[in-house]
Amino acid sequence: VTVQPSDAEAPHSLNTHPGQEFDYILEGSMRITIGEHEVLLNEGDCIYFDARLPHGMVAEGDKPARFIAVVT
């Protein structure tokens, strides 16, 4: 998956779906919102969460972020 940088002041869209999600950052940095929490992930970082919670991602900085998403 590739996410693009966005205006830091603009809200990014959140989505939900059944199951669990595991994301592994291949390139760049990505800010992920899960429910009321925000986490900054960098290349080599990963996260695992309940995908029923509202979540959304945006690249940090001026470059896109690429990650592998596994949904179960």
C-alpha cells in the first residue's frame, strides 16, 4: 500500500472493517490514527490492531510511505 503526504491540518479519512490488521513500513514514515490514538511509524516499524476501530494513515514529510498490510 502507498499513502501520500497530506496537509497536516487536514483530517484524513478513517475506515473500519472486520478482523485484525498488521502493517509493516517498507519506506518512509506514516502517521496512523487508531480510534483516539496517533502513532508515528518509520521504515522497519510495524503495528497490529483491531481493524474494527476507526483507523486511517497519512505519510509524514514530503514523500509517500509504502507498507505491507495483512488483514485477517
